[in-house]
Amino acid sequence: ELAQAARGLAASVEGVTEEALLEQYIDIFGHGVSKDCPQYEGEYNESHIFLKSQTLAGLGAFYSAFGVELNPELKDRLDHISVELEFMHFLAYKEAYASLHGHGDDKVHLCQEAQESFLKEHLATWIKSYIRRVGKKAEEGTSYASALRLLDAHMKAEFAVFAIRPAPSRQVIIPLEEEEPGED
């Protein structure tokens, strides 16, 4: 499924212009924080500003614990989907590096535990809702629809590796008229 989704994404971006990608992006996410499919973890799980602050603090602690400093030119929040996914990539890369360079099982295990923890505490709490919501807005055949299929397949694989069950979409606080209460 993952390989098929990757091939689908590769085919969907072939010949696509930057202008077309920008147009697709605006159609899905708009110009500000989308109410239909926000790209921020804090918009899914916390209805109160203090809880959003706790999420951001927790993310900052994760990043800091691994020596990750955000680029000062980054003008986005720590809970943006791209930042969280890049951090997971960083942890997986660190695990592979430690393994390949003989840094010991303890360092490899530490990276695996961090990935599992980060998935449980962050991505598992909102990714299914994000995928469902973007899927409702991403027009079939577009690069974003293909990228979303790849993200969905990748996240399913990650959750399977760590035996994590992500939160069902219906547990999301932000209302979405099209979402049925019994869906997950």
C-alpha cells in the first residue's frame, strides 16, 4: 500500500506547476488557519488556549530533549503537521544512524521509545481526523489527494510497527458537519 501510494504521488506531481500546487493548497487550506482541516495538532484536541499551550510545551520538550532547535526563520507553530512529521523522520534517522554505526542497543532503543512516545502523545491523537478532513477537501487526482494517500499509508504502517491505535476521528473537538459520530 505504501509503495503504491508513493508511485501514485510521483505520477500526480509529474508536470505539475508551482502555481497549480499553490492553487490546490489554497483550495484545501485557505489563506489562514483552516477551520475545516487545520494543520495544527492543538486545533484538534484542545478547546482551551491553556491546553494548546500545554501541547506546544510538550512538543518543545520533545524537540529539546533531542537537541532539535527550530530554525528561527520558521514562522509557524511547533504543532504544524510538517514539523511533527519531520521530527519523526529525525528520530527514525537517529535510530538508523545509531544502529549502523554501532552506538549500542541502548541508543537504538532510546530512539525507538521516543518515536513510540511521540506517536502516542501527539500524532495518534489527531492524524486520523486530519487525514479525513483533508480528504474531504482534496480533489481526487490532485497532488494533495495523492500525498494524503501516502501519508495515510505511512501512518498506518507506523502505528502497526509500534502497536498503537490512533484516536478515532470522532473524538476531535472541532465540529465538522460531514463527519458522522460513529465513524473512526
